[in-house]
Amino acid sequence: MGTTLPQPVILKRPETGGPGSALIFLLRRRSWWTLFILLAAGLLTAPAQTNTASGFAPVQISIGSGNAVPDVDMAIKVLFSLTLLTLAPSILLLMTCFTRIVIVLSFVRSALQLQGAPANQIIIGLSLFMTYFIMAPVWANIDRDALAPYQAHTITSEVALDRAAGHMRTFMLKQTRPKDVELFVSMAKLQPVNPNELPLRVVIPAYIISELRTAFQMGFLIYVPFILIDIVVATVLMSMGMMMMPPMTISLPLKLLLFVLVDGWTLVVQSLVRSFGM
């Protein structure tokens, strides 16, 4: 018995030009891309259905309303926040006790004639933690009177900023010499006012100058005992006829020994903390 081969299926294009005949012809071809085109056309031409459980609600993203006035105040707040983050290092350096502390610790290292010990990272780190310790009461007052009410939406941002500036002004004026304040008040051509009402543009530079002066005074007092050691060592070496030997070879171990025996770091840190009235 012979094997009957399947006859090839010949699809003929319908003679009629109606849409139903074209659909039957396309379905007989069973082409994936044709079915895909039909499904896409059906989705595009189907009427939109709303308020149905099986469909997704349309997602609309709108910024503001068409007739409302743009919130310019919010844009100004964002710009001010970014500016404040940029100036944060300067605020930390110049409006806190960090300046005096880091200068005095640098003087200690220079007086000991040590080039890299302690390293700059250690000096800056110790200065930051001492700044946090000394400024903790001020920051607690700012958090109580400005940040906490502002987060509770009981005061506006302007009132919170004024209260925070008031606490910082009180701290800086406590450490500033009246002579420096009078200098900047006269240069700003301001009328005599209450110190608590002075603008920050006058208080901040006066405070910085006072901090530099106080730091250099403390640095001089730190230098005095180490200079005496250098003079004594140089005199002894000259009297012994050892003029070719550098005095620092002998004075440096003596300075380190004296600094360790008197517990120098504790004395320096204690003097710095007490200089701020704590």
C-alpha cells in the first residue's frame, strides 16, 4: 500500500473586498505578527473603561494647579537649604569654638618641634569632638527653642531662624571683646543698640578676631616653657664646647619628657574648656 502524502493547502485571497473576508484570510495565515497587529489595533480603538474593578486607574502627575500662583517661597527655601549646606564648613569653623581649639593644638605641636606627630587628622578630630562638647549646651537650647517647635509646626521658619541666631549671638558675644564689637559697629555705622539686637554681620567678624587673639595668647604661654628648655640646653652645650651638636638633639627628648610628666594634653584641654567659661 502506498503512503498518501498530505496535499498542500493553498490559501486564496478572497474575491470580495469586505473587512470580514480580509479578517478570515489573515486568521488562516496564522502569522504572529498579524495577530499582534490586530490585538494592538483593538486595544487602541477600544473605548476607555473607567471605574472597573479589573482595570487600572489612570495615573496623573501634576505639579501645582493650572490657576494657582507658583509656590516661590518653597523654591527659596530649597535654595537657602542648599546654600546652608555649602556654607556648613565655614559656619563650623568660624561661628563655634573650633577656631581657638585647632590653633592652640597646632601651637602645642609646633612648640614641641614635632613635624608630623600628632597628625593633622588627629588634631582636627580632637578639635571637632571638643567643639561638640563645648557647644552642646548651645545646640540643646537651639533644639529646644527653634528646631522642636518648628518640627511641631507651631512656629514658622523665620521665627525658628531668629531664635537659633539669638542663641549663637549670645554665645559669640560672651567670648568677644567689647573693643572688637565696637570696631565693627563703628565701621558699619550703626546706632548704639542692645548687644542682643546686634546683627550677625557685626557679631561674627568681631568674634573671629577675638578668637584669633585669644588663641595666639594661649599659644605664646605654651611656647614659653619650651623656649626656656632650648635656651638652657644651648647654654650647657656651649659651655661644654659642644657647639657642633644641634641643641634640638638634646632639647627634644627633654621637652617630650617634661610634657609627659606634667600631663600636658590634659592641661591644654582643661585650659581650653575653661577658657569658654565651662
